[in-house]
Amino acid sequence: MTEPLPNGPTVRSHYPEYDVMDALEQWDDHTQAIVGARLVREHDYRYLTLTEAELLRAVCSLLAGDDRGEIIQYVLCHIDETLYRNVGESQRKAGVPAARQLIRDGLQALDRASMLRFGDHLFQLHGNEQRQLMLEFGEFRVEPAAVWNGLPQKALFQKLLALTVEAYYSHPLVWSEIGYGGPAYPRGYVRTAIGQTDPWEAKRSHDEA
């Protein structure tokens, strides 16, 4: 299955007939609640402002190479909840602000750079302009330097990328596309030899065999 994305890459699934949510009844109640909640799109933000959320929507869509609303909205909610809970970080380099401040100040700096260069907010730019700015951001060279006020672009980019990836690849739609069967508990795996798959696992479409 190939799905073209507006102004972006193509999402391709090797498992077009596979839906990980078909396994819902095989999971315990706690797991069902956690995974099912990832499909609920409407949430109030608890840390992000609406403007910050829209800036993140543009950034995360480009980082993930996917602008499907139901998936990117979950990514935003994951980031918002992570920043709201503020449980701390395992490690952080000297001179790098805590994640809450790094992302808040960093989004503001990125948007100022967009305004100065293109005359509009990042989330209102045309696709090519957004991608160009994000390419420069990925190389830690968004100008002018004055808008960053010493804030490390590299640390910001790496933090946003890590949060985006961990949320994106925990969404059930993405699980289905990559053929991941979701939590194995309590069902477990039976056929564990190389090349063997259990009946409930994803199978590649026949035309790709």
C-alpha cells in the first residue's frame, strides 16, 4: 500500500492487510487501556500553548516524514504530557537548559527565525520553506544567531527528534505499517525459531515475496 503525503515523502506498508488492533482482546485490561488511548485524538494541552503546539506540529511532521493528523496529534500529546510531568532527565550536558525550557525557548527562537526570513510563522510557511528551515535546523545552523541567545540548536534538535521518534513508533497505526504485533503479554510467542512466525503476526503481502 502506498499513500502519498502532501508536499512530502510516501508512507509505504509491507503489511497492507494487517491491523495490530485486531489483537486487542489478547491483551490484558491495562495494556488495552494504554494502547487504546493512543488512538484518542482530542486532548487539552497541559503545558504547551496553542501556538507552541502548532509550531511543534510542523516540526514533528517533518521530523517523522508524516503529516497524518491522528498520528502527529498523538506525538504532540506525548510531548505535552512529558513536559507537563517534568519528571527529570537521565542526563543533560552542562549549559543545556532543562527540557521544558529548552523546547519552549527553542520553539520561540525557531519561529522568530522564520518570521525574520520568510515573514510568517513556521507553521504557516509553504512546504518548501518549512523543509528548508528544518534542513538547516538539522545541521544546527539556523540564522540569525541573535534569536537563539546562546540556546544550543543541536541539543534542541536532538531532544525534539528523540521525543518525536519515541511517540511516532508507539502509535498503533505505525505498528501495523511496520508489522509490529504490539505487546506480546500475556499471549507470548510460541514459534521462536529463525524464519518462523506465529499465526497472529504480520505477513508481508504476496506481491512483495
